[in-house]
Amino acid sequence: MSGGDGLLGALDLLGRRRAPYAGALAAIAGDVLGRFPPAGGRPLLEIGAGSGQLRAWLPAPLRERTLHSEPSAGAVRALRARAPGSNVLRAAAETLPLPAGACGAVTALCVFDAVADTAAAAVEIGRVLAPGGRFVHLLDMATLLEQPFAKLASSGLVPIPNVFGDPGDHEWPLDVVLLERRWLANLLRFAAHAGHPFAETFAPVFAPFLAEPYAVDAATAAFKAVAGSGDRRRTLAMMLTSASRLSVAQGRAPVEPLPFHSGRYLQSVLAASFTGAGFAVELSEIVATALRRPAAPDEQALRYRSLCVGHERLESALPRRLLAGLATDPPTPGDGDILVEAGVFAFVARKPA
């Protein structure tokens, strides 16, 4: 499979994951862009447009004045096929072939965690924006992990999927927790000596993390293999807890996991990049909404579903905790209906007038 085919496959998978939440996600995109509109009637530029997911959520008046940019030739072809007549050019965020001050706003969906040079991209976005123009970045899925894991590699901390609780119990989904590398290495040695299955099962998984510094690509792949499997996550939670308790009973130190929100990491990257380029941050928070709609055939057992920055919940009854920022009285689903919530990290920064 070529790199282009891999990107299109990933975009197709993301489209299928988003499909049950399309109405709520479109409402959030429309709300944020309505509150922070393009300056001076100028065009809206989308960077990293992919195959056109954000375009599908834009209100019609904005869609008609939007120029899309995307570095992948395959994604550009897919976007043009999806939206014939759309204005699309092939370009990276760091090198936009547009005149200075041409755009009233620049927007992006799940882009800045994949940008190679975020500071350079922020400067270039500032160049093409008109005075008073805004950059609007939306994140509805979990971030890519390669960049934060690379920064953690020399820290002595090992990232693992959060298997200690429900990530949705936090305002920002707590998708990653950090373990002290030395503690984890000692626990694996103890488990191997004690004949505990934790060592045999997970020593190969953690091997890339225990190098100093660890191998980022191999470590990221190992993390994803566990995070993407419910069975593997449950096995890790059970064996890690069991081995740790046995170790503590033998007088060793207990586990002390540290929280790491990958979405908050991107929040810090965006803030640093755009304030460094002279922008003023106007919004940097999770924006959530809820709607009631008829349940699809494959949702008949559900009364509730939510997607918040990549964390999904599917429930047969309304949960105790709804997404952050919502009204205390969300629309109650009737017979045959389902309550759908979506939470998106929205970042808005304004170029000085």
C-alpha cells in the first residue's frame, strides 16, 4: 500500500467513526465559525483539508467562499471528486501559495498534530491572513502521538493507555498515563522472577520503551496495539494491578501513574506556536453540544452515544456524567431516539488588526 493509499484509508476510517456524530459535529463547527467569522468578507482558507470532511460541516455561505489546501495529491483528488467545483490547491501549511493578507480566516480540522514545523506554519498562516483575521483549529479525534512521545523519550517516563479508569471521567479525556521507567523495569524483573504472567505477556510490548531513550516509532506502534484492543487493555489493567500488588506486598514501591492528556499537549503546542507568531488566543477549550435523533438500525440497543476528542462512549441508558460544558437538561431521547453528544477542542487565535 502506498503512502497516499494509507492516508486515504485513514481518512475513510475517520469518516466512518464520525458519521454517527455528523449533525453534532457540524453544529459545533458552525457555532465556532459563527462566533469567530472571517474578517472583512475575505475568503476562508482550510489547510490540511484531506478529502473534505470539514467542508461537509461548513454552513453553505462559508462553504461557497472557502479555498481548500492539502499537501497529498491523493487527498486532493478525493476532495475534488467528493465536491466537484470546489476550489482546491495542493500545498503544505508551511508554504501557502497565496498573497499576503489574502484570507479573512484560516481553519483546520485535526491538522496541527501532524504539522512538521508548527512555528513555521503559524508564521505562514499569519502572513496570508488579513489584519484581524483568525486561525480556527478544531480537534474532534485523538491526536497523533509521535511528537509527544518523542519529547517524552528522554524523560524517564513511559506512556501507556489509561487502563486505571474511564478516560471520559475527566473534562479532557485522560487517554494516556505515565509510569516511571525504572519502576516499570523493576516490576517486569520482579514478575519474571515470581513467575507472574505480566512479564511474559507485556515485556515484549514495553521493550521499545525501556531503551534510553526509547525507540519512538516502535514504542508508538506498541502503544497503539494495546490502546486499540479492548481485550489487550483489560489484560494490561488486570496483570499490571496484580503484579503491582504482589510487588508492594514484598515491600516494593507502589505504582504512581501521572496523567497525560494528549489533547492538552496539542493545546500547549498551538498556544506556543501562535502567541510566538504574535497572535492573541481568543478560545482554547472543549466545545460540546447534544442533539436527539432517531436511532439507526445498529443503535437500537443504545440510548446514548458520545465522541469527545477521540473518546467514544456507547450506553444503553443516559450516563451519570455528560460532556463538559453542556446544559444540565439535555434533550431527553424519546422512544426510538438516541441522545448524541460531541465534544471538540476548539482553538481560535486572532492576528492583530
